[in-house]
Amino acid sequence: MPRHNRELWSALIPILGISAAYVLVTNALQGIPAASSLFGHGIGILGFVLMLMTEVLYSLRKRSRLARWGRMSDWLKFHIFTGLVGPYMVLLHTSWKFNGLAGVITLFTVVIVISGFIGRYIYTRIPRTAEGLEIESGLSTEALKQARRMMALWHAIHIPIGLVLFTAAFVHIGGAIYYAVLLR
């Protein structure tokens, strides 16, 4: 397994396991599990927690002067791993129904994952140390400037999409709690 793709391959293993569990539940229920079922809620909640961890823990480690545990390269691998497994679980939570706010959230989830792949590609174009710090040598000055500009543009797009996604997800969660629990 190539070293630079390890996080992608390690995400594939739980995705295959989750898929197998989903198929088993689908067979047992003789149909697709409803998003509001125990399995549907469980997979949606766990997926959302992974997505929240993707965003919060990596961002804290990256930006906080106090949070200096672990290498940034390992945190980026964690970010990619949870950023693939969590959205996959949330996708399964939808019961393949994409209407209303939940459909918009699913669309933003797919967009943010695709954007993450693009960002990963741009990130790997810039030579870095194991700690994630840029190395000036290895690329021509012009290529390094271009890669930095592309990374800045990518951040300017990826971060706002993520904020919209999580805002909409919290509204969805609030609505689900209101309608499923408080109105009963």
C-alpha cells in the first residue's frame, strides 16, 4: 500500500464493514432502513460525530498554540479518514431520499468531500516536513507560488461550504429532535 494513500485505504476498510452491516440490516428488514429507525438514527449520529471530529479536532490542532499533541501529518490523515467515513455513514442515513433540508445537507456533504479530494491533491503538491511545515526547496519558486495560491483559493471555497454544511446539519438535528421527541 503506497504510503501517501494510507489514509484512503484505511478509510475503505470501515466503509466496507459499514456497507456489509447496511446490507445485513436491509436484508433483515426486507427494505432500506428508514432514516428515523434505530439503525438509521444510529448511523446518522455516528457519521455526524465523525464529521464534527473531522472539522473540530483537526482545526484545533492546526490553529491552537496550546494544542500541540501529535504531528500535523497524522492529524491530516485522521481528518481525511473521518472526512470519508463520516459522510459515507450520513449518506446511508438518508435512506436514499434527498428532499428538503436533508437533501441540501447531502448535496453539501458530497460537495465538501469532493472539495476535500481536490484540497488533498493541491496539498500534496507542496513539499512539507513530517510536521506539515512547507519546505522551500523541491519545487521551482514559480510552481511553489502557484501551489500556495491554489491552496489559498481552495481554503476560501472549502471553509465556507463546510460552515454552511454544519449550520444546515445543526438545523436538521434540531428539527429532528423537535418533531421526533418534543411533539410526541
